Amino acid sequence: MLRLMKEVLPLIPASEKYDLVDQLRRSCKAAPRLIAEGYAKRHQKFGFQKYLDDAMTECNETIVSLEQARDIYGINPKVINELVDIYDKSGRQIYNLSTAWTNFKDPKRNQESSKGKR
């Protein structure tokens, strides 16, 4: 998020201030906030899960916006590609956390796995 805010946003043309810049600013900050907010609701059956799904969505939105900045305005392709890779990996890590959390919170699955260990 910090690299995007410092190394990409200042290079996007002013004409994109209320579109691409605004979208990137919001989406890059949203994923960590959603994870934090969702974790506070982890006791709810689907509370945390929904926030993880939303965080993955924000990672995907950030990737698309970064690629648009690169492809439309030629903004530092090396930096953009590195950031796209980071957001892609982050989205996959959030997906893996979501899957693990589902399995962890599913009492039926936990009972079945403990039966198999006996």
C-alpha cells in the first residue's frame, strides 16, 4: 500500500484524480482494514468469511487499476508489475486463509477429522 501511495499515485495524471487515483487510493487501503474489521467479528459464523472475501475483491480491484495505470499512462511498468505480483500473492494468501478458516470453524469437519485419528 505504501509503495503504491508513494510511487504510483503521484505519477497518474491530474485528470484521473477523481477516477483512477481515487479508486486506487481506496482499494489499496481497504484490504488490510477489511481483514482487521472481519477478525473482530470472527465469533460470528460467516462474519470473518465475508470480510476475507471482500478483501480478496479489493486486491483484485487494485490489480486491475494498477494495470490500467501501466497500460494507459505508461506509469513505471517495473514498479507496477512488482505491485501487481504482491497484490496477486496477497489475494491468494487471503483465499488460503479463508479456506483454512472455513475448515477450522466447521465443527462437522473437525469431528470427522478427529474420528479418523482414533
